[in-house]
Amino acid sequence: MRSFAKIIMAVMLVAFSLTIGYWWGSKQVDQTANVNVPAVSATQERKILYYRNPMGLPDTSPVPKKDPMGMDYIPVYEGEEPSSDSSAIKISTEKIQKLGVRTEAAALRQLVRTVRAVATIQADEQKLYTLVTKFEGWIHRLYVNTTGQTVKKGQALMEVYSPELIAAQHEYLIAMKGLHMVSESDRDVQLEMQRLVESALQRLRNWDISEIELQRLQREGTARQYVTLRSKANGVVLEKPSVEGKRFAPGEVLYQIADLSSVWVLADVFEQDLAMIHPGQKATIRVDAYPAKVFNGEVAFIYPMITPETRTAIVRIELPNDQSLLKPAMYARVEFASFHTDDKVLTIPNSAVLDTGTRRLVLVDVGEGRFEPRTVKLGMHADGYVEVLGGLETGEAVVVKANFLIDAESNLQAALSGFGHDSHPLAAEEKPHPEAAIVSEGMPSHRHQGEGSIEAIDFAHATVTLAHGPIASLKWPAMLMDFRLADPAWLRSLRPGQQVVFEITEEAAGEYVIIYIQPLGGNAGGSKQGGQ
């Protein structure tokens, strides 16, 4: 009996515990429900402003809708609308480092556009000479018998036989003999015979017989069977159709001689680049035969015709050739340095520009990992930089590397939806930028001074070749080196052969740039930088 009573008591305790637990749980559920009801009602009372695209595209709707993939547009409640700075792209510091983002400040610089063209070396047409005769004859002997041979003015080229020349010599000698016979005659008779002598001598001059041969004829008083023809200029023989024993007619070319002390460089410039070329413009010429040598010349003439097949015009550069290094028909590469304007303009690197087809954008670094897309108005492109006509101010940093990766990382199109075309008004007209200060705050303080002479100037790359003396502060001996100029405009006052004093500073590891240059005993060819 006692065992049965114990079982009944245990069952009753379990039932009582279950009853108490159920009652307590129900009470807690009711309290929770009472707490949540106000929140739900509060949510239902919030105002929906619009519905946005679930994929972040710049598309909104005032009513619920689905995108082409069947996804519902997400409601945007009052108080949840994007802030005014929503156009800025936010990238974490870690992500910026992984993407390799690099920025560069918009700065004032003088744009130098380089126009490149292929060219050929040709003989100066104004220094071409041909040996032709005005009489008939035969070649008896050749003194210059090879093409390419160098000749001097007055040098004997050949001996010729011509019955006309022999007759003209005899006429002169007869006139001279007659002049002696009438030496005691009337004055009028003497004058008449003197005119006959001069007429016979002039006839030989008209046939281009050299003064050396005429003086010999006057001195010896005998006619020669073979007359020597001489060169009229210094040069090299380009053509020699003459051979011994050949019969020639009046006007036939016997030699063609070219004076190669100066040559023409004929460059084929595309018609879209012709506006950048003008007479007197500096040009840098390189030939494959001398890869380490740079030739400097000036544009002498722009031919008035365009070649239809290549759409190019010929630009002529006259180049001295004292060392005879340049030879006709050589190929050459020409670079024309064209200054866009005498004033410095605001520029950014070409790599900073994102071209959408209708607009040009840059990503401006506004700090704290935020990048603002900015519409810009661009001008001239030149050697890796582009002129900024509006949309940026001096000193603003723009992304020049990994800007396309930022575009892909943050969905640039979605960011652009948050700012209108008026977020950064573009200047309606180009604003002139002030001239860049000569003293630069960021100029390195380690400067080294030297003296030397300018051996060559490369206007296209703003470099000079200096034969400088020892530079004690760098422990450099005297040597020949190429240096880049901090300001390409300084090249205008420099020329090969000048003695200059200069200062250099290390811009990168082992790379030195000229920050000051001035001709010795003349006006400054550059400007001091860095403060003295």
C-alpha cells in the first residue's frame, strides 16, 4: 500500500509542476507580444519615399515593381534616403592597398606635344652641280673615274678633244698676233684688234672653259689639242656617265656633283599634325646608323602639297653635315617639339581619365578612402598629360592608377546615380590659370652645382647632353651625360656649344634632373628653383 501511495503522490507533483510551468510560459508570451505590437505598428506608420533597384542600379520607382530578373524593388523609408555625399565611392584602406591605387595632384605645367615622323636624308637641291658642255667632242682622259669620289673646286675632271675648241683657240691666237702687228698703227685700228682678242677669249668663257685654261693659253700662246674640264664646286660625284673615248653632244650631263656639307631631311608629317608644325621650329633627328647620336635642326619649309596615298605633307629640315655622317637616302626619325602655349596650364596624366563615350570623368581623392567621380572638360593631349579646361582645381589629387579597378570594385554607375551633372559645375569658359611659381615647396634640398658645355639638345624629351667638369659634391669626374630639364621652356634659350653653369638634384634613385641652368657670361637660360 505504501508503494502505491508513493506513486500517486509523484504523479500529482509532476502534474502540478506542468500546470505551473504552462501558466508561467503563457504569461511571458503575452508580455512579449505586448512589447512587439508597438514596434510593428510604428513600422507600418513610417512613410515609404520610393523603391530602389535591388542590384544598386540607378533606377527608382514610386510604386512596388520587379526588375527584369524578377526581384522585388526595395522600399526606401523616410529617414533612410542617401546622404548628400552618396556620390563618393568608399573603399577600405586594405582594399586600396590591394588595388595598388596611386594618385597625382593636378598641377600647372607647360605642355610640349611631340609630333613624330619618318624621314629620308636627301642632298641639298641648292648645292647640286652638273658638268655639261656647250660644244661637241670626245672624252680623251678621265681624272675622276668613280662614283662617290670626293672632288674640290677647280679640280681636273677630264680632258676632251673638240674641233670647235681648237678653232676657238686659234682664233684667239691669231687675234693676239694681229694686235701685236698693229701696235704702231692708228689708235682706231688697235682698238678694233683689241675687241677681236676679247671676243675670241669671251667665246671660250661662254663654253665654260676655266680661267686656269684661259690663263695658260694667254701665257703659252699655243693651242692645245686636249682641253681640261674642271669641277665648279666641292662635293662628291653622285653620277658619272662618262667613260674614256665617249662622244658627247652639247647639253649632255658628264658628271653630277653634290655638296654634302649640308643636307635636307624630308619628313612625312600626317595632315592632322600639320597645325603643330611651323617654319623655324626645332626638330630632333635620329638615324639608325648612329643610334647614340642626336642631330638638331630647324624646319625650313613646309611643302604645299599633300600626298594622296599617305595623307602626309613633306616638311624640310636643313641640317649641317660637316662630318659627312649623313648620306643621301638614309632613313631617319624626326621628332618635332611643339609648345602648346607660352603659359603653363592645369594638367593631369592621361591615365586619370575615364572616358564613358559621352563624358570624361576622373576620380578625385577626397580623403578617408573616399573617391568622388568628377566630370572634367579636357583640352590638348601632350606626352602623357592632358590639359584640364574645367572641373578641377590646382592641387586636387586624382587617381592615376587602378581607377578602372575602383570602377569595377564599387560599381561606378551606381555611384554616379547619386550625383547629378550639377554636383560640380563645369566652367562654361576656360579660366586662365596663374603662372606657376618658380620656387617649389616640394623641391628637394640636396643640390649639386657644375659647369660644362652643351653638346646636343633633345627638344622632344626636354633633355640636354652636357660635357661637364668634375662635380665634387657627388664625387663625379668629368664626363658626358644626358640630363632632363625640370622646365622644358628653358630649352628656348639654350643652344649647342654654350658654356653653362647648372644645378642638379636627385629626382629618383640615380636619376638627376636640372633645376637651374644659365649660360656663362650671358642671359639666364633657365630659372632658379628651390630658393637661394
